[in-house]
Amino acid sequence: MDNQQITSFATKHLPSFHGLNKKLIAFNANVMNILYWHFVLAFRQAQRLLLRTKYNKKKSYFMLNINNNNFTHA
């Protein structure tokens, strides 16, 4: 018996099975969707922070070089 046969058998012989199955599938999809978006957003946030710190480091290093040049040429 494959899944399709089991489902059709259950829907024929157990009246409440079909609705419950649909509800369970919807619930599982919902949970997976929430988890997926949670991870995606967390990952994006982490990437953004990483990029920001990289950019700040480069910028501060650049400013330091400008300042050093000013001091050496003064």
C-alpha cells in the first residue's frame, strides 16, 4: 500500500481523518515557513553587521592614513 491508497482508505473509513490531515499539513508548512524566515532574516542581519564592521574598519584605516600623511607633511 502506498501513501495515496492509505489516504483514500482512511478518508473513506475514518470521516475526520481527511480534515485532520489537511490541518496537520497546513500546520507543518506554517512552522517550516516561520523557521525558514527566522533563519533567513537572522542570516541577513549577521551579514549586514559583518559588512558594516568591514566597511568601518576600512574607513577608519583610511582616515588614519590621511591623518598620518597630514602630520608627516606638516
